[in-house]
Amino acid sequence: MPKELSPNIQDYLKRIYELTCDGGMATTSELADLMLISPASVTNMLQKLSVTDPPYLTYIKHQGVRLTDEGKRTALKILRRHRLLEEFLVAKLGYSWDEVHPEAEVLEHAMSPLLEERMDAVLGHPEFDPHGDPIPDSNLDIPSIKQMSLNSLEIGQGGQILRVPHEDPQVLRYLGKCGLRPGVVIKLVSRTPYDQTMRLLIAETGEEVVIGPTLGEQITVRMA
């Protein structure tokens, strides 16, 4: 990763990747909302990053932005460090999964390539972080898994949880209390007609939990 990239620029590239990794473009307003800054500041930064040599992104006024190959490569490097850090903090330092995101947000910018390599080896080259997000490997390749949102399940269908939203500690504490973590197999028992609230059966424990559609849309599963 080029040394001249500030933590702020690294954050921009990472956020753009997160918004566009499934295809399409990220809008200025989406980035402003995600990064809690003004649309004008976002526009100014996007314009700057579109004319670097090499350019990190392609910016089209009134349409949005997508990363160039160089921008994507840089974003994946940052994501790799972030997710390795989250896994390390949980697996080796005893952090809970709701504590690691803000720590990794800071540490990812100071991590050397050697530390990244050693951390990856100590962890056994993990494919996923504690929240189920895929960790790019040393070649910046990401595991490809067919997945869908929890909301897509039909009544009676089962699924294995792949990933959960990671940025809100309260949500993570709630999911942890419910036993809804990556790898857990669930079955959709019922869905309330008026608000689409879902009742889920956890296969391993036989317990039932309730999840609303807003949270359900952020949880990804694969058919089980």
C-alpha cells in the first residue's frame, strides 16, 4: 500500500468497496451517511482520488463512484488487515465480538506487512472474521459463497448463518445473547403478516428467537 495514503483516504477506499463489492456504483450521499461527513466533503475527496496517478476510482457527477483496479486492490489490503485484526483480538486476546470493530479501525492503518503476515500465520490463515465477513487472502482473493439474506427464507426452510452486521455493538450483543452467530443453523418457524417479524428455531439448542425484518436483511445465510 503506498505510504502517501492517509488513514482518511484508506477509509474512503474501504467504504467504497463495501458499497460496491456486489456491483454498481456508490453515491455521494451513501458515502456521506456511512462516514458521517458532509456530501460536499465527500465530493471533494472523490474528485481528488479520481485524478491521482494511478487513479483510485472513477467518479461520474450525479451518478456515483466505483473503484479502479488499483483502488480495489488497495481497499482489499485494508480490509484484509481489518478483518485479521478482528479475528486476532477475539481468538488471541479475549475480546468479545462487539468490541473489536473500533479497535481494528484504528490499528489497520499502522499495521506493517510483516505483522500482517505473522498474524495471518498464527491464526492459521482464517477465511472469515468473527462476524462472518470473508478475509482476503495474501493474494487478495476472497472466498465465493452463494448467500442470501435471512429475510429470503420461506417458512419451514433452514439456513446456516454466514455473516452478521458488525458495526453496532448493541446489535452484536443482542445477536450473541440470542445465539445467532456465523455457523449456526436455524429454521424459519413463522413470519408475522403485519410486520414480517420472524420466529427462528436454533437447531443445536432447540431454542426459538425473534428477529425483525430490518435486522434480518443484514444477516446473510446459505441454505442448510
